[in-house]
Amino acid sequence: MDRFIFLEAGVELVPPEIRNHSAVISDARRRKKRVEEILLDDSKHHSAMDRLRFREKRGRPDILHHCLLLLLDSPLRKSFEVYVHTINGMIIRVSSDTRLPRNYNRFVGLMETLFKERTIESGDKRLMEILDLTLSELVKGKKVVLLSEKGEKFSPEVIEGEVAICIGAFAHGEFFEDTLRALGSFRAVSLGKESYSSLYVTSKILSEYERVRTS
């Protein structure tokens, strides 16, 4: 089955090195949660994040939220699998049966529960789960297509066959070399000469995917 994979998504719990910062402590108190249980969010923890390595790629769960909503709204969502590869290398599976909250704050709460419990279930369905899996294992056996402004010009034949379509889910910066190595033999393709947002890239490639799969 085809796979959509969001790479290096800026979603993680507040890391230990900034848990004692006043902005983080204040946010945790307001939400009546422990600091180690809340999601890192640049809009709330901006002043604390200056201490973090690769901070330009971190603390943006809103990017993943928007992209997942778009993907899971697709009428073809049953024909592909959705995975998230976080900036810390964690792999999350998102079932096509998942109906994510449209409200951002509720999405944050859902992700915090996922990081704590490692799974989100409804009845007998496992809607979201953290997998003991590497990115290399996730793309094994697939034709890997990486959306990158440095890639060749996109053409529909690129997404024919059984593919793993990989999209960066961070605000700024380049893919880590470790991530690129984990993808193995991949084909980098570009939707244009500019640098586009993750949401725009998801929208465009999903539209092309639907057109190819239904033609």
C-alpha cells in the first residue's frame, strides 16, 4: 500500500533543557499539567527555545495538524497509509479512520496523550500509535519520492506504482543527512523553483496523487 510520510515533524514534548524556563513553567501551570507532559510550541515557548539546537525546525505542531487534516480529508485515504517521522526520529502511525480535532488546542491535547500512552484507541480501533520502527524500515520495499525544492521537476509518472511520498513537516531548514540516508535510494522532486510551505506541498502532491490514482 502507498504511504505518505511527514518527515522531521516539529512535534515533541518540551525537552529537559528548557523545562525550568519561566515561559514553559507558566504554560504548564495554566494548563494544570506537568512541564514534561506538554507539547513544545514556538508560539508559547519562543523565548525558551533559543537554547535549543535546530530550533528553527522545532515547536511547530500546527504544521503537522494542518497537513494531517488535509490528507485525512481525501476521499482516497483508505488507499494509502499515513505516518509521521518526528524531528527526534519517532515514528507515528495515523489510521485512516482517525478523525482529528479541527481545533488546534484539542489536537495538542491529543498528541500529548499519544506521547504519554503511546496509543490512541477508539473501541477496537487503534487510531494513532507510536511504533518501534525506524524510518529505513518504514520505506523498505517502496519507491521513495522526496518532495524537495532541490529535486527534479515533478512529473506524474514519479508517483506511479507503490510509493512512499515523503514531505518535510517543519518550518525552516534542510533535511538532516541522517534522514536522507535512512530513505535509501530516493527520487527527489520539486513542485517549483520556490520554497513552499508543507501545507501547500501536501495539497499539491495529494491533488496529483488523486488524479493519477483515479485516471
